[in-house]
Amino acid sequence: MELYEKIVWYIEKEAEKLALRHHAYHNALHIENERKRQRSSSPSNLKVVSKPPHWSQDKKFDPFYVKKHAKTIAYSIASKIKSQTYEPFEPAKNKVAKSSGGYREVAMYQIPDAAISTFFYHRLLSKNKHRFSSFSYAYRDDRNVHFAIQDIAVELSQNSRLFVAEFDFSKFFDAISHQYLFEQFEKNGFFISQEERSVIKAFLKGRDRGIPQGTSISLFLANLACWKLDKQLEKEGLQFARYADDTIVWSQDYTKITKALDIISHFSKEVGVALNAEKSEGISILCPNAMKSEFHKSKDKVDFLGYSISTDKVSIKDSSVKKIKREISYILYKHLIQPLKSSPLKALKIPANNKDEALLSAICEIRRYMYGNLSEDMISAYLNGRSNRIFFKGIMSFYPLINDEVQMKSLDGWLVNAIFKAVQHRSILLASHHQPRTHIFPFNVSRRELLKICNRTRINKMKLLKFPSFLTIYKAMQKGLIEVGIVGVTDSKANTYNYI
């Protein structure tokens, strides 16, 4: 296939992806507005479909325009690449909030330029991925985040105690030295053609250092920049896992683990990226809490990419659990509490005949958040063997490798309590509006009875009122892992996950 034909294919694919994303947004908005119309006779907070603001900056941000003119655009770009005069247009900038505070600036390139970046990323990766370390898990089509978690968990489980070193670089993408990066083109056996070098430098033009976030070609460059770090850790016989700039190293030998610190410190100076002292845990000894340690800094678990990993279990890390609880709490507030905060009440359906539609809508949205598009009946059929395959989405699809049943049971207990408290608060608010409902369900039952009645109630022959369960979806994912493995259970976009 000629360069022009390949570029046409990548441009059309990128445009189709963004067009489908916009259609999905449109459809989800329509469904949400329909739900609001059903809950209220006069909904006042209906959302209106809007185009992303950067679409108005240039037509080549609009996927529908680009798809229509893909061949013309591709012909122009192919000519420029052949003559090595290609340069991407100025990208739009978007700020993404960081979990540690502050914002990360992400570049949004025009669709043809994004397609070129993806094309060259795949081209470079296909002929060079064998050169990357097997302990490098980010931005590859033969590794993903879940492989990293499984490898770490298996290694840690085989030792009752060992030394771990955790390091994080400060603004890794923004600070990589161009001189260091370009030197790697000539070293370590990577195959990079003159045409590819020209495109890479075009995407880096206008920067003194660093590589742009938000474009595929930077993913290859990030792994290229870290090749030397990975190789030096391997030569010292150290075991490690690196996902982009997040690195964890472990060893039973304290001398070796201190060598890891020297290697990483030297690498940070060479590549021009400083170590993040606040986020880097440094060297610790990993052992159970009950085990005494002569080391001044010990811990019973390490956090990595949304997971918490110890020598005997894999859990969702504490900060991620808090975010999950916060999201569910907001869903309960939005459906059960917020509509009763105004005075007088407007277009609100008051619970009657032992039914509260707001409770039903809240439970359904929590289920969608946890399970994606899976229903209770679908999960039950899968667990009982009546269904051969289901596809996991929702928040729990981010954590297929957890094995901490105690944490799942604890989350289920919290969820039951959160729903019951929200119902009781709703009862108080209804009474304050002279609409007491303490004589009807769900306001006249205990916590235990609320769970029991909701779980056995069927609406239109479906378990719509049944409380979602972390333990249930966990068991379904465990079954999926055994039957089809990590790739079969996780979303195909696993490498694009934004782990909370």
C-alpha cells in the first residue's frame, strides 16, 4: 500500500472514531434527557447537544468535514511528507486536572495531523517493539497496564519480605531533552528512517525541550527515551515495572536496591527530567504489618496505577476507593436529595403506592456506573453458566485483577448504608415539605429490610431495583479471567485508561 493510501486510511479511521464518539455523546444526552422527562412533568435542567469548542477554530477539527475530504487532505500531506516539508498545524490546548493537583496541558491536533501521528507511531512500534524491555508496559500493543499489575503481584507474592523502590519523575513529557532524545535515534539498534525522523522533528518544532502530550507519536518517543533506564536496571539484575514515568523496582538484596536509586538519579540528570521528591516514595521494605522489621521505613503494600499490591493480595488503592464512593454519593444526592432542596417543590413526582421512582433511577445509574451496560440478569446468567461471554465496562472494568474479597464486601456494606441514609434523608426532606411518607416503602423499613425487599422486587420482570454489588461483579470478572484471560476481560482501550 502506498503512502497516500495509508494516510487516507488513517485519516478516515481517526475521523470515524471521533464521529462515533460525538454520536455516542448525542445519544447518551438524549437518553438522559428522556429519563429526566419521565421523572418530572416539567424538567428544567435538560442538556443541549453542543459541538466541542475547538471544532470552530478550524474545519479540520470537525470529523464529518474531514471524512468527506479525506482523499484531498491525504494527497497534500503525502506530498509534504515525501519532500520532508510536512509540519502539523498549531494544536488546540486543553487542560486536564491532575489527581495530585494542578493541571496537565494536553495538545489536541487537527484530525489529519493526529492521524499522521498515529500512523507513524504504529510504523515505528511495529519494527522496534522487540527492542523495548519486557518490563516496560505503557504505550504498546503487546503489553498493557493489567499485565504490569499481574507481574508485580505474582513477584511480590513469592516473597515474605523484600525491598522496594518507588520513583516518579516531575513533568516527564514536558522536560525530556531533545538532544538526548535525538541521540537515541543512532543508538541501541532502533530502526528510524529519514522520513520518520523528519515527521518526529516536525511534531517537536517550536519546543526547546519536551514532547507534546495528546499525540500518539509521543508515546513511542517516551519509551525510546527510557530504553537506557530499563536496560541498566536489567543489567543490575533488578526486577521492575515501568508504566510511562511511573516506576517500581524490587529486590531481596539491599545493595542492589540502592543501586537502582543511583541508576534512576543518573538517568534523570542525563535526560533532563527531575525526580518528583513529593511523589517518589524512595526505598522501603515491604512486609506484613505483623512482621517486625529492622528497616526504618517499612510498608505492607505499594500503590501502582490505581491498585494497591501487597505480598498476599491485590486491592483498589485507598484514594481510588474514595473517588468511587464520592461518585456514588453524588448519584444518590442528585436523584434523592437535590430535587427536594428547592422550595416550593417544582414538577416533582412524590412517592406513592410504596414506590419511589427517584430511588429506582438512582440504583439504575449506580449500576451503570459499576457494571457499564450489564444488567443483574446478565451477570447472574454468566455466573450460573447460562451465558458464555459478557463484556465488562463501567468503573469495575478498570480493576479485573483485584483478589481482595474483604474489600469488596466492605464496599457492598458501605453501599447499602449509603442508600439507606439517602432514603432516610429524603424522608426528612419530604416531611419538611408537608409530604410525609414514613408510612410507605421505602421509608418505613429498616436497612436490612430495604436491601431484602429491593433485591427480590422485579419491575417489568427485571431486577432493576436490586442493589448493585461489588462482590458480584468481582466474581464475574474472576470467572472471565480464568476463561478468556486479561485481554478478553478488559476493554480494548486498556492503554488509554485514566486510572483514578
